Amino acid sequence: LGFRLLATAGTSVALERHGVHAAVLRKQHEGRGLAGEPTTVDAIMAGDIDLIVNTPYGVGTRVDGYEIRTAAVIKGVPSITTVQGLAAAVQGIESLQTAPATVRSLQEHAIELNRLRAAQVESIRSMQKSRAEER
């Protein structure tokens, strides 16, 4: 999708297994590295993060999750906390990259769905009629 990814070490390894590169950030409970490597919260607070995907698993996740969510709220960074949410976000981003977003009312959406359903029913009837005529 064209994004630069940052991830903690374990997540980075998992992503690499699937051919996705991610620069490594330290977990919050690990603190900064000896060479000053930033933690996830440091990166959020520095404005280096535009979207957070945090599906906690493993050591320190409760405290880290709280601090990540707090930093996200302070900096106004959206957060995704489930794999299902991530899948939906990816679909939405892919869709926006291929076509501009459109807005329509629920009523307009219902009209379009009804039109598509009617066309589908007509197509099925047409196929059934053709099959009957072949017999």
C-alpha cells in the first residue's frame, strides 16, 4: 500500500516472514535502547506515527497498551486494536487508492442494492428461460 512500517521486534519478524519490511521500535516497557533507540510511545509523541495497529500479545502488553493509547489520544493518532479492524482498514485504504471516496445516503445505497438485486433476479430468470427453451 506504500506505507513505511514501524513495528516492535516480534511483529517485525512476523511481517518479514511474509515479505513485509518494518523498521523496529522498542516496546515501551523496554525503555529506550543504549543508543537512544525510541520506544513506540516516543515515536508517537514525536509525530512519526500516523496510524497505530496494536493487538496486544505477550509480556508488558497491558502497560504498553495503556501508554500507547494515551499517547495516541494526546497526538490524535487513530488506533486499530483487532486483526479484523486492520483487515477492514486495509480494504478501505486499497479502495481509496483506486478510486475517490464517494458519499451517499443510506436511502441511495438501498436503491442501488434493490436495483442490483432486481438485475440479478432478471438474469437468473433469463437463464432459466433459455434452459427451458433448449429442452
